[in-house]
Amino acid sequence: MDPQLLRSIWPVFAAETREQIQAIGSKVLGLEQPASAREPDLLPSLKRVVHSLKGSAASLGLDDIERIVHAIEDGLSHVDVDQPISRGAVEAMLRGLSAIENALNRGDAGEQPVVEGVAALLKALGHEAPAASPSDAAASSGPLGEDGLKALAALEAALSTLVSPKVEDRAGAVRAAVDQAHALRQSAEAVQADQVAALAEAAALGFTRMEEGGDAAGQAASEVAGALVDLRSALSLSEEAAPAPAPTPMKAAPAATARATTAAPEGRSGAVDRAVRVSVRTLDSLALQVEHLVSGRSQQGRRSEGFRSLTDQAHEVLLHLERAASQLAMSGGGPALEPLRTGVGLMRTMQKRLLEHAKEAHRDGEQQALVAQVIRDDLRDLRMVPASQVLEPLRRTVRETASRLGKEVTLELGGTDVRLDRRIVDALKDPLVHLVRNAIDHGLEMPAARKAVGKPETGRLVVRVEARGTRVGVIVEDDGAGLDPVRVRATAVRRGLMNQEAAEKLTDAQAARLIFQPGFSTRDEVTATSGRGVGLDVVLATAQRLQGSADVEFTPGKGTRFIVDLPLTLAAALGLLVRTGTMITAIPSDAVKRVLRLDADDVGTVAGRVVARLDGEQLTFLSLAEAIGLPRLPLALESGRRQTAVLLSLGEERVLYAIDEVVGQQELVVRSLGKHLRDVTHLAGAAVLDDGRVVPVLNAPELLRAAKPDTRTSSGDSKLPRILVCDDSLTTRFAMKSLLEIAGYPVVTASDGEEAWQVLERVHCHLVVSDWQMPRLDGVGLARRIKGHPMFRRTPIILVTSLDSSEDRAAGLEAGADGYLVKREVERGKLLELVRQLLPSSAA
């Protein structure tokens, strides 16, 4: 077919083919079940979809795809409708479908949609290739010898280095890896090993994309790792071609079975398909135009208000003119009376017309608003697709991964009929594949190990989508061994993410979340499934990019559950506009349960954290300004006034955030902030208000997660708590600072109590060490101020002074000091001992 024509048809063909591949894979797996358990008309409907796909590929001249599908069709013609299909035949068909999907990915990237290893795939499907295709030639490339394996080892080592978050010379390491890949490509081209050359070039391109870091680097690393695994297979194939065994009739139980809690979608039957395909780009363009329409409606509404104001002003002017005309007539009139009365009549006519225009403008505006809302709702419905589109392909992923690892897995799908935004479905594909593969490889034990601990030999994997109002939860759960926090801590230390002391202070929940760190993997060797150091970091980054969050829960010996919380749609959503200081921000309204005012008596401290009492429950109470990185602002409670707060709630999580004012509520369309702000986790994006102002939109799930005590008290780099040292003597200040820093504590300093207070307002400190006698504000005054502040009263303070009388000690402790040391005791280790006693374990 003409390349230009193929390019124009390709988007429609690729979309339809992916749907057909999904349907074929699901139905092929259904053939493994006994005839009595199958859905009606399974085999005939499967044959119809396969035949349709073969015809589409043939019409476009895609010979590789046509031959693979033809072999699948021929294999189905020999299936006994009363017997389960053989395990070997199913695996061969699934490999063929995966190869076709890879070819579609090449076509999407503008490359030739060839299928690699056609000859081996056809042989596995019971067909011999009549002639070598370009992809067959690639599969039968000549050997590269030991040099190829050495080059591959160097590339794997480079990848292992680059996935670490701490790389001193990332650009240099990338250049070296790219040069190595290019050298391997040239060697492969010299011996006509086309497949090896292509994979080496793909690895080089992936390494190049890793130079910039961030989410793009994580995804590029995943692609590079996959290319290297394929490269090892290609190098092995160049040494010795190992044909796959032809399928033989058998009734053995499959390595993995699949079962859905809801019926799988049926294929197309004789009914007329009235659906049309619309590109995502067109939908995005329509969405933008609709938002312009909504913005124009808001501007028109303001103009209508202006009309109404002018009408009122005209009425006032008319009253003044009529009053003047009456007074002039009572005084005998004159030549000016008649023109004045004429002007009053004209003014009255103008007022009536102005009022009519105002009413018409208001009526037109209301109709335009209604039309805009209907269009917006219809456009939102156009974007919504069933979750089955992202869940059903996991059947093949589970089957292939379990078979490769020699494990037996039962997959259960739930919530396949829940409708999600198409952009969320597309973005979830890779993260879900990572989670499923991770569960099978790391979570589920081998059959013998499961049997030894009294579990069924077949592992259970559940992937379900739960509708939660305006949000949705995606859960991946297995009944395996569960996470091992001890092993996770050891891996974090071994990979340089933290030191041993910091790792030991992590709670089990904190340690579990380390698996979302870039470069984290408990596997020492790189396999086709694990050990690449990429995967779960992509899950977290994707969730945050979609205004959501990702978390993990586990029960040792019983299983692990990953929860990804996401909005139901990325289209326009209602947002609450709040002010903190001079900053206006938007919070998705679905996360805001209440707006309330708190009295000083409602706020207190429990176990070292500030809480507020609400409906008999003690909830974490934080300043929104501090949570989003703004300078600390005085709370209304500090001046004796009531404090405005918003209650954020998603699921079981509830947190109160202090704000200054609620500005209003508005329908918002969240726009991406771009790569420069993608690491700011508390921001979901930005939105344009009706009046043209741009406001940041906060990521409510991330604010809730960050408010958890085990999250807030551990910094991203897992350092020890920060200590403020305050003394007007430079020598003493430097000595205590050095002593604490040698012990590993980060330290900030101040020269008197006033400066210390200013530091506390800007920087979160876990403990204060202060001299007593200082200018401006002494240690006792600083202690009273800290303990009298609702946000700081939980902060321990140690007074260090030369005053050693019992009266001085009593005065210091009465002011609120948690510890009292004489300066000569500092050098004897008493300071460090007291610091360790006063710092709560959750703060470390």
C-alpha cells in the first residue's frame, strides 16, 4: 500500500486492532475452561474477530501481521469445542498477539510495523514460514561472539548506575552508554545482525532520554531495560536458534487462569455499529474551545451586571432631572423648562431600552450557559470509557509472566464496568503492568513454597477498580508473602538511598514506601521481569501527574495491596478557592467535606502533634501555607480570633488545614504545569478563573498523605531531626552546633531569642537548644513564647546556662523548658543524652 495512504489510515487501524487483540486474548483464555463454564458462542465469536483482523491487515498489505493472524485462525479451526484448548496452543497465540502489539507500537512511532521473529512464531503456531521476511532475517542474525555479551554487560551496568537518584556525572555516564550502544550496533551491522543492531540503537536513544532526569528518565529507563533484555535474547538467538515446540493436544491445568467478577465485553455481532472514532487531539481541541465558551459566558455575565448597574444609574439621573424640572416649573418656569422636559422624556425612553437590553443579555447568557454545560457534559461522556479497556489486557500479562516464572496464578478482575476518563485509562496501562508483574515476581511465592506454608499452590491476584464518588480507587492485591521491611531497609542502604542509622529509624510504613523511590529494586540481577530499578517509581509519578496518589499496605505472610487513588475524570471539576496570605489556591471540592471555624480551646497537642477536636474526634491540624511551601503566616488563633479551616477527606483520611478565607467556588479545568514543576507533589496543576487569573490547583490526596504522622516527620532524604541552637556567644553557639552535627543532626543557629523565633517561623525545627541570658529576648521568654503558640507548643526546648541555682532551674522549668543544663555539662555528653531523650521516635 502507498505509504502516504497507510499513514492516513493507520490511527484508525491501530485503535481497532488493539481492541481486537484485547478481545482475542480474553476469548483465547476462555477456551481453557471446560465447555460447560464458557460463555455462549465463545469459539464462533472468537473466529469472527480473528477473521476480521486478518482481513484488515491484508487490506493494508501488512504481511507479517496477516500471517500471524492466519496461523491463529488455522489453529482455532482444529479446536475441539467440547475440550479445553491445550496450554501450548494458548501460549503460542498469546505470544503472537504480543508480537502484533509490539508491531503496532512501532507503527505509532512512525516505523515499519514489522513483527520480529515471524518464523519462530509461525512454527510455535504450527505453521512453517514459506519465505523469510525482513523480520525473520533479523531473528536469524549471525553470531557476535563474546564481544556482544561484553557490550551488553557494560550497558546493563550503565543502566544500573543511571537509575540511581544520585549520579555525580549523569551527562558523562549517558554519553559513555550511548557510545557503547553505537559500537554494538556497528558490530551487529557488520555481520548483518539486523535485530541486534535495531535493539542497540533503541537502547542508545533511551539512554539519551535519561540525561534530563525526572519522570521521563524513569520511563526511558524502563524502555532501555526492556531493550537490553530483548537484546540478550537476540544475542542468544544469534548463537543458536531454539525453535519453540509445536502445540500438542493436552488437558493439563494452565500456569495461570483468569476469572472476572463481571462478564467480559462481547465482540461485535450482526448489529450495526453506530460508533465513530474520534482522535484524542480532536477531543482536546473541543475541550479547549468549550472552556473558551464558558469563559466568554462568564465575561458576558459580568457585562450583564454592568448593564444592570448602568440601568440603576440612569434611573437615579432621571429622578434628579424630574425633580429639577418640577422645581423649575414651580418657580415660574422659563425658556429652559421645555428643553429640560424633552430631555427627561428622552432619558426615560433610553432607560426603558437599556433595561430591555439588560434583560435580553441576561436571557441570552443563561441560554448560552445551559448550552455550554450540555456540551461540556457530552464532551465529558465522550472521554469516559469502561475500565475493562485497561483491565482486560492484564489477562495476557499475567499469563505470560506467570508462565515465564513457573508460577500458578489466578487473576480476578473487578469493576470492569466502571467508566473512567480515557486519559486516565491510557496513563494507567504501564503502571498497572508494573504492579501486576511486581506482584507475580516479588509478591507471590513459588508453588512449592506456598504449599510448605499451608497455602494453595495457585496464587491469587486481584485487580479491581472501585468507584468512590468523584474519585476512583485502583487496587492490585496478592496473597503472597507480603513486603519484608527489613529487606527493604537493607536494600535502601545498599543502594545508597540512606545510611544504616536512618534506615533503622524508619517505621515499617515508611520503609514500605521506599519501594516507590527511583532506582529501588530488591533484585540483584536483571531479568526480563525485575531488577531494573524502574517500575514502581513510574506508578507514583503517574498517580501524582493525574492528581492522585499511590500507597502500599502489607501483612507479613498474607499479602500486599497497592492502592492508586485517582479522580474519575480529568475534565472540568468543581474547585473551592481559598486564600492563605495573599495567595489564592484551588482545592478540588470532592476532597473538601466542611469549612468551619475553630476556637483556641478546640486546638491542642497530642503525642507531639497539633490536633483539633471535631465531632468528638481529634484530627491533625496544620497550616495550609506551610504545607504548600509558603512563608509561615500568623494564625488567627494567635490573636485570640476564631480560625477558618477546611476539612479534607478522602476515604478514611481526614485532616484540618488552616486557611485565611474562602474566596468562592468555580468549575475548573486543570492544566499541566510542565516538566519544571512536576516534582512539586502538592500541586496538581493550574487553572484559569473566570476573571482571567491563574491559580494553582492543590493535589488533595498528596496533602492528606503528607499529613500522616509517619510521613510528616520523615523528610524525603530520611535525615535526623533538625535542631535550632540559640546563643549570643559565637564560640558557645559554634561549639554546640559542632557537637550536634558530629552526632548527625542538622543544625540551624540564632544569636538571640528574637532571631530564633524568626527562624522557627521559616524553618521547621524539631527541638530548640537555647541560652538563658541573651539580648532582646532571653531563653525564658523564648520558652514561654514557644509553649504558648498552638503550632510550636509540642517543640521541646532545652535551656543551657551558667546559672545553677535551684531557683533558676525552677524558673526555667516553670517557663516551659523541657530540659535544663549547666554549660559545663554540655562537654560531658549530657546535651546529646538529653536531646535523644526529648526527641520522639516519630520525629527521627
